[in-house]
Amino acid sequence: MKYTQHTLDKLEELLGELEYVVRYERGTFQSGYCILEQKKVVVLNKFLQLEGRINTLADIIPKLIVNSGTLSREARKTLDMIHAKA
């Protein structure tokens, strides 16, 4: 997986199709995901570099429950790439 802004954008688009909101917040916390008030939210430390953001999202996405039948072809391709890496 390449560490480019395009890769990060593809991961964020995949999460968007999974109805997750990606937020970048300031703080001293470990990156991860959480569900707030029945809303699916992924919270990342805004001080993470590009490589850290991509690696964190690539670690989170396989843990999510995904109905790949509702995803676009591009999103499924991104999801398959992440699963192949894991």
C-alpha cells in the first residue's frame, strides 16, 4: 500500500460508504474508532503523519462489520486491498 494522499482519500471514501464519519481531533489519545450516540465515528489524532493515518485506518477497517454488497466497485477494491494486507 502506498503512503499517498490518494490512498488516504480512498480509505476515507470507503469509510464514508460504510456510513462512518472520519474526524481528526487534537489530544493525547491512541487512534482508533468508536460509536458515539448511535453514530459511527472514526476519530484519529490530528497530529498523526500521513503514514500513521493510513496505517491506523487500514488496521481499523478489517474490524468493522461490512456488507460488501452495498459498496461501489472502487470501495470493494479498496476493501480487498486492505484484507490482502492484513
